[in-house]
Amino acid sequence: MAGTMYEESNRFDIDKLVSALQPKLIDALQPLFKGGGASPTSGATVASTSSSKYSWIFDSGASFHMTPCSSLLTECTKEESCPFVKTANGTPLEIKYVGNSDQNFNSKIFKIPK
């Protein structure tokens, strides 16, 4: 599935942003998943990969995996049963498509346009 013009024109910026933020994000998330507490995510792990042009941050405690880049998805279908997902701060984001990735996820991945 071809990316949108927005995605095509901003790939370099996204790569730079992901490269700059990824180590900071992983450092910030690791303490949340290391021991202590009885929360459902206390045994989760966070890891990253750069096997494609864009990096993925794997979070075994995540309920859903999302990406703004439709070029990372295969077998995309229009999402109609659950059209939105809420972020941690309560902001709703529209789910455009649901698809798979060549990464080894055990679930579908939502395509979020932001």
C-alpha cells in the first residue's frame, strides 16, 4: 500500500525524530517495567529494532501496537468496528486501517495518521 504524500515528504524528518527520541523513550520506559508492584505490566519488557527503515519500540505490555506509516503494514483493511483509540492523556486518535507487519507481533497493528 503506497504511503500518503504527507508520509512521503516527511520520512526524513520522522527518521531523525525517531533516532533522537528512541533512546530517551526506552530509558524512560525501562524503570516502569522493572519489578515492584502488582500492576499488569510489571513483568513487561521494552525493546527496539531497526530492521526496517523505521524503528519499532516493542512493549510486551502494550494492548495495541500503532504506527503512523502505512508503508510498514501489509494486508491492510479499513477499520470500522473500533474507529478510535484513546491516548494516555485521553486524546482520541482515528484508526484508519488495521494490518500486519513483517515484525513478529502477535496482534494486528493500527494505522494512526498522526
